[in-house]
Amino acid sequence: MALRLRRGTNAERLAITPLSGELIFVTDYDSAGVTPVWIGDGVTNGGVEVSSSAGLTDIINDTTPQLGGNLDLNNADITGTGNIDINGGIDIVGNMSATQIVADTITAIQFDGDLNGSIFADDSTVFVQATDRTITANAVTSQIVTSEFLSQYSEAQILNTNFFRKESSPWVGGGTEFTKHNHGVSVNGEDTTYWADSYSQDQYILFPSPGGVGDYTQFFKVWNNGRVMINGEAGLSGFEGLSRQPRAELEVTGTMVVNPLDAPPASPTNGMFAVADGTTWDPASKGGSVSYPVYFDGVSWNALY
């Protein structure tokens, strides 16, 4: 059985009817825009096209494409709309930009963006808890620290510094049992208390406590009936002012400064007190330059003397 093969231009192919099984190769197939190989069936003018329909001419028609090796992008990009689903790791040299990244674990040298989740330390403990906005760390290193803080502590001390609020055991003052909290800073395990607050069923008190030693004559206290007391007498080893109820709606032990006003308050109420500067605002027409106390009787301002 002999193999018959012809070659020629596309115009020459169309001028014949090849025999059944006879192959024709079109030499100008590219410029003619036809398939290069045709086969005769004995009846069709020019033969029958031998197409490549048995295989894929492009990857878009392959619904399950696979790579037999690494894909070299050759300095090109992969673009489009869709998802990337990989069971494994992604190694990136450079920057990665995304509107949203959802992952069980992200390891990065630098992370910029909003966090919705938690950051874990190398020992798997939670370092940043995003849900309640807390940071747990043995040490926090920052380049921005107030000059006052830096002047008191060395760099090594700052790296081992914790601000604390500690509750002491119940203590009794003037026959009243209080719950006390110390507020301060702990440097290298040594506590320094600056403020303390105490409360009982009747009152809440805030007072300075430098070095953990409270000055029980200097405080700000609110009683459960709304009365307020600022500072108090010592007595009973300093607890007298702490333990009793304020004698008035506002009780102050010490001095109080009321700055003179150069104009009356915008909306005075009956019984309001103020100090007029006596020059720009002179409700009693004293005609001088000395300030004086005044009160509002519901109609007008009146001098106290």
C-alpha cells in the first residue's frame, strides 16, 4: 500500500479533489489562513481539514490544568479576578498588598494595616488581643517616652517597668473597714506607689500616697449621699477626716480660690455666688478697682458687704 502525499499552495489544493487517504500539505497556509494539513476523501474538493480539535489550543478550555514543574513568570504578572487556594506555604520577596487577608497564621517581618484578630508570641501566648484591645508583655520597647519618665529611669529599668494597680488587704481607719488600692509603677521588681484609692459601703476616697505612705489629711471624698469633702482634720491617727460623713454638701479644710469675673455668669440661678472684679463688672456700683464677693437673689447681683 503506497502513501500518497502532495504539496502546493492553497489555490492549487482547491483546484483538485484528492483521493481517499491522500495527504496534502499547504505551503502558504499561514498567509492563506488555513490549516497546513488536509486529507482527501475522494469526493470533497480540496480535501478535508485535519484539525487540532482533539487537543487544546489554549489553557482557558482546560478546566483542570496542572503543572508538571515550577511556573516561571518570566518577569510577567498573574492578573485577574478570583481566589488563590493553596494547601502549603507562600514565599514572597517584596510587598504584599490586599484588602483583606484571612489566615490561621501570618509570619512577617513587618506588618502594616488594621488588625482583626490576635498576635501570638513565639511561645504561643497571646501578645495582642484585638477583641478587648489589650497587650500582654514582659517588656515594651518604645522610642516615644516622656522626658520626665526618661529622666527618672535608665533604659534598662524602662525595659523592666510595669504600671500597677494592686489591692491591699482590708484596713481599718477610724473604726471603718476600707478596701484600698495602690497605683504606681514597678521598676525591676521594686514598687513605687503614687496614688491610692479606698472605698467602703459609705464612701469613695482618692488620696496621694507617695512611696506607699498615705497622707490621710489630703484627700478627695464622695459620700454615698452625694456630699463631697476635700481634705480633713487629722485626729484618730489621721483617720478622722476619712471615716466621717461631710458636714455639708461641700466641706473644705483649707483655702479656696474663686477667681474674679469681668462679666456676670450667662445664666445665674438663685443663691449663686461669684466674685466681681469691681472694674469691668461692678454690680454694686462700688466704683473702685477691688474685687468683692456677690450673690444672686433670683433678680439681681448683690454685694456681700
